[in-house]
Amino acid sequence: MSVLKAGFISVIFLTVPAGYALEPDEILVIVNSDAPASIRTGQYYCTMRKVPKANVLGLPLGAGPGDTIGREDYESKLAAPIREKLSTPEFAEKIRCLLTTYGVPVKVGGRGPLKGKEDELKRLRELAEQQRNALEQLKQSGSAGSSEQKRIFTEKLARLQSDIDRIVGKETNASVDSELSMVMFGEYELYRWQPNQLKNNVLGLSLNTLMVCRLDGPDEKTAQGLVDKAMAAEKTTLKGVACIDSRGIADDKQPFSPGHYDQSLRDLALLTKFRTALTVKEERTEGLFPAGACPNTAVYCGWYSLQKYIDAFDFVDGAVGYHISSLEAADLRDPNSSQWCPAMLRDGIAATLGAVAEPYLLSFPEPKAFFLELFKGRRLVEAYYYTAPFNSWQLVLIGDPLYRPFKITP
């Protein structure tokens, strides 16, 4: 590589957080026009962050407390109007981020079975039944070499079941926000996930992908308070303690494995010591931080207590963190939920993320990658989209998209 070329690449890396940072006029705020709390939250955000009033899109999404929207209503009441707004001369190729607000549905239902695939579905089910019978016979026979045959039969059965699931519409539900990130893509397959084209994208540029963030929580006050906490922390920089909770699982060098994510948490602890002025506190066993163990928490990341929040934290203004486990944002607006997202929001965290349905481990941003982006001076929504593996899937990011917890550094 030439010196000139290397220097040019270095300049890009040094200037990306500032030069390509999301700006207020690049955000489209989505509010539910049937819900006064949603309108107030959107207006509050625009006032505090100086987002132009023209950048608010009110959509009639129902006055009830429902947090789920059907697939057809999602397309007609949410996706289509947003697509239309972003196609106007005033907004075309200008908006980089959507901000959904308290009152806008959190989850979108599945698409249902694919039409015209009845014969194929019947054939696949027959083949799957044959594979199950063959596998059962093999297990009963106990013949030599059966272990390898079992593996082959099991893999074939898994592929057949995946094809069946795709046709019947299993795992085609998602978080509204994750689906909206692909609202400008046109037709794409609704089965499990789609790759996030912004991940590891040095310039943060994509022709179609939108970053999506949410001001939400157990109540309107909590949702609006996320902005206040973020702006308070930005006056200096985020200060306090980083509480990192790994589990002592050995790194097996396998991508997306429990060992891989556990090592990422340990790496995050070390990275935090070198890149920030935060004090680092670690828990490296199967246990979790006990109640009250983490005062002045500025950063939290850890696992694994499924839908059972442990109130170990006294969050400072601007605190950022997430718990790696399934379903922690399934009941985001339930004030009594023990899931980690609503519980942490209730306890004062300013930004978090979680899943509205089973996401699988590989869908979470790696802890060290996500927080490194924040340490470099990225805004919250940028840090997430430059490290999240998938869109059209289950995770939702909660907080002020413009929030920059740390000052820009190389």
C-alpha cells in the first residue's frame, strides 16, 4: 500500500465520527397522531434537539395501548406513508434516521403463509417425515458408523424444516423499528433476518438502509426523560463506573458462540480501561451483580438472567447498557415488567437495546464493537447500526439517536 493511500485511509478513519455524524435535520420523527402522548414526545424531541417541525410525520395508528401492529396494517399505515414522505423532493436522499416515539407500535406480526406454495409445502412435509422415520430407525439400529449417518440425516431434516418454516411464515415477525430500517428496499424476503448493510461500513453510507431509534418505555415521562439524560451527560462526558458481567466461559474461537460473546465482554472491560476514564467493575462468574452492587453505573453490559432483572444499578444520567438475552424488550411499556429493558428504563438508564421475540445470540452487536464505536465519539444510533448484524429482525434500540456519550477521539 502506498504512503499516500495509507494516509488517505487514515484521514477517513480520523474524520468519520465528526464528518459523517448524524444531524438533527436528517431525522424523521414518527408519531402516532391518535395518541396525544406520542405527539407530545415527538414535539419535545424536536424542541430539545432542534429538529425541524417539518420533519415530524403523524400517522393514525390507533388510540389504544396496543404495542403490536399486523403485517398488512404495518405496510399500509406505517411503511407506505413513510416511503411516500421520503420520496418527496423535500426529503428524498436527505433522511438518514427514523425516530419512533412512545405510542408507535413496537412489534409487527408475521406475514402468514406464502400463496401458491401448497404443493411444495406438502412435498417438503412428506420428505421431512421420511427423514424423521429414517433417523429414528437409525437410532434404534445402533449400527456401526451410525453417528455420521445421524449427522447427515439431522442436517437434511433441519434444512427441510427451515424450508417449511419459510413457506408457512414462521419467524417472519419483527420489531417495527428493525423492519423500518429497510422501508426503502422494495421487495425483500420476510423470513428471519436480512444483513445490515451499515455494519462495518466505514463511511456509514448506504443507498437504502435507514437507522432507526425509539423514544419509549413504561410511560411518557420515561420516554421524554431519555432526551434529558442524554443532553445532561453531553455537557461534559459520560462519567461513572462500567459494570461488565461475563460468565467465565472459555473463548472457543467460534463466531457467535457463547464463548465468543463472553470473551467480547472481557475484552470490553479491558478496552474501557484504556479508552475511557470510567472505573471498571467486573463480575466473571455464572452469577450476576447482586442487588445494589453497582452505584454510579455509566456503562453496563452482561448476561444471562432471562426476563429477570436484577436491580444492581444506580444509573447516572446518560448511562448506556444492555443485557444479552432473549425477550428483554417484549413488554417494553409494562411498568411492572421484570424484563431488562423496561426495568432498566424505569431505573434511569438513558439508552439500551433488546429483543421483542427470540433473536438468537448471533443477532446482538458484539459488546466490545458496540461500545468501541461510542468510545470513539459515535452517536448512539450510529454505534448500533455500525455493529448490529441484522435488520428486519427482533432487536430494538431505545434512546436519543443523537446522543454522543463520549467526545470524538481517533
